[in-house]
Amino acid sequence: MSKPVKFVRGFHEPKPKDIDKALGNDAPFSNEFKTSFNSLPKPTNDLDWLANYREKGQTYAQFLDQCPFLDDRSSLQEYIYLTLLDNDDRLSILNIDRLVDYTKRFFQMEVKLLPLFTNITWNDKKRTLACTVKGRNNSTSATTLRTRYDSITGHSQICVNHVLNLLKRSVPSDARCLVAITLHDLYSDSSDLFIAGLAQGNCRIAAFSFFRYDPRLEISEEFWYDWKIKRTKSKLMSTIILLRSCRLLTHEIGHLLGIDHCIYYDCLMNGSGHLEEDFSQSLFLCPVDLRKLSKLVDFDVIQRYEQMLDFCTENKFTDETDVLTKRLEILKKEKPATQTKKRSNNGDEVKRSSKRLKKK
């Protein structure tokens, strides 16, 4: 019998009173709605997130104090910008239009595609990836991206830090954030097996790879360059990669909007220690983080859930459709209490100051 995996030393599993405190006074959610969410998952693998990281969590009050986007000066930063670091033929596995659509529904914000990277070309002789990059003033420059290459397998990875440096020069003035997405594999330093992505919250930028989210891949846990393709039904494959991509993108944009890792429920904003843990996590925000987002964006919770339900139903996210259907039934029974409306500061809101986002 295998030895049970424990939380990392020093991590304190939240008790009901801790969760109530995290949610804050006058939260617009009933007990029935809150109990429809699963509790924080316990570690089952030595590599799991909370078997290794002593997270403190972020309460609603802490979010109000830390999030820079609650400052009036950020009111002109209206849009989430996505930019594609790939050629159209490589991106065919992703349905970009659906990914953009889901991101709009999830955050209740406008999402725009920004064509920053063009003429992306791999040079076989030099083993380099070149592209043209558009700057903030529409100027363009030819750039060779920093990469590493394995001559035996032919696999390459792009240095994510170089991509972030390019993004810094191109953030639109009306952007809440600018996110580059790619199907190229990424790394940060030579010791990395890979990196799913990296964000610089204080610069409002991030870059993420969906390469290892492809369900056809069998990937080595030892060598960054070792992988092979297995057979997968095409319809199932497209559903799985869309689901995984929606989860990764909304989790990371959540960080860029000031929402830290969640330790209160089974939640989209839980951390992950490895890909299998990532793939098993919820697609939805828990009550604590849902309240944070609704304060930041100001939306009707029921209308948002209805829009997400339509998307999940259309794209055959079966489990997620069932979850949303049940929660909508609860919310509609108690509609006056759960509608989120714009309101002035009240007693449960603490004094806010702008602080830079932590890098995630």
C-alpha cells in the first residue's frame, strides 16, 4: 500500500471559518451555491502543487488592497489582447475563434487579436526561428528568436524570456493585458524540461504554449526533446485541446488581473505541479475568486453563467455543462441575492492601494 501524500509542511488547510473570512462580509452567494463547489483537493502525488508549495491564498479583502486595476487610472485599460506566435498551418489544431469567444464570455470583457508576429520562419541550416515583430507605433523589425534545438529528434523550444521582452515594446495603451499564445514548445533556462508559460504582471504581459496540451503527445518526463505522437480520434482530440486551452488561458489571465492562487475550493485558480494535475482541475472560479472578478469587471453572475453554459454545451464539455446547469438552477431560485451590481464602497471593502502584480 502506497504511503499517503501530505500537504507540504507549513501549509494549513483552510477551515470553514477561514473560507468565510476569505469570501468577505455581505458576499452575494447563498450557502446552497457555495456548497455546490468541491473542497480544495488534497495531494495524491508527490509532485502535486500543495505537496510542494506553501501557499497562503488571497482573500477578497486582500484582492481589493492589491489589485492595481481597481484604481481609477486603469479605467481606460479595457481590452484583453491576444497575439499569435505561430503560422496558420500550425495553429489549425487550435480553434482560435472559439478560444477568443470563451475568453470573452469568461471575463465579460472585450478580447482582441493583435497581429504582432508575422513571417515566422524556421531556418534549417542555422537552427533558428526568425520573425517580423510589429512595435507600438506600427514600426516593424526582423528578429531571430532565442531557441534551443536537438539535432537527433529535430525538436526545438523558444526562450519565453525573449518573447516577453518583445511583448513589452508592444503593449497597447488600452490593454488590461497582452498575451502571446503559441504551439511552439517553450523554456526559460537550460535546466527546464519545459515551461507552459510565464507572466510579468507588472508589465501586463504573458506568453503561453499549448504544445504539451495536445492529447496526441506522449512526452518524456526526463528529456525536453523526447516526445512522440499517438493515435487519437480527431473529434475527441479537438474537444480535449480546446478544453485544456480554455483552462490554461483563463487561469493565467486571471493572474494578470490580480487574482492569486486559490486555496479555498476546487477552483480554476488552484496551482498545479505537473500536467496531469493541471488537466484534472476545474474550469470555473470558486465563490471567492468569482467575487473578485465580478468586483473588477461588474457583470451579472447569471448572465455570465448562461453564456458559459451555451459555449460548453456547443463544444461538448459534458461535465462542465452539468456543473453549470446545476449552479444556474440554484442562482435562478435566489436571483435577487446573487445578481452583481455596481455599487459604491461599503463596509466590507478595505482601503485600496495600487500594488504591482506578483509574477506567476
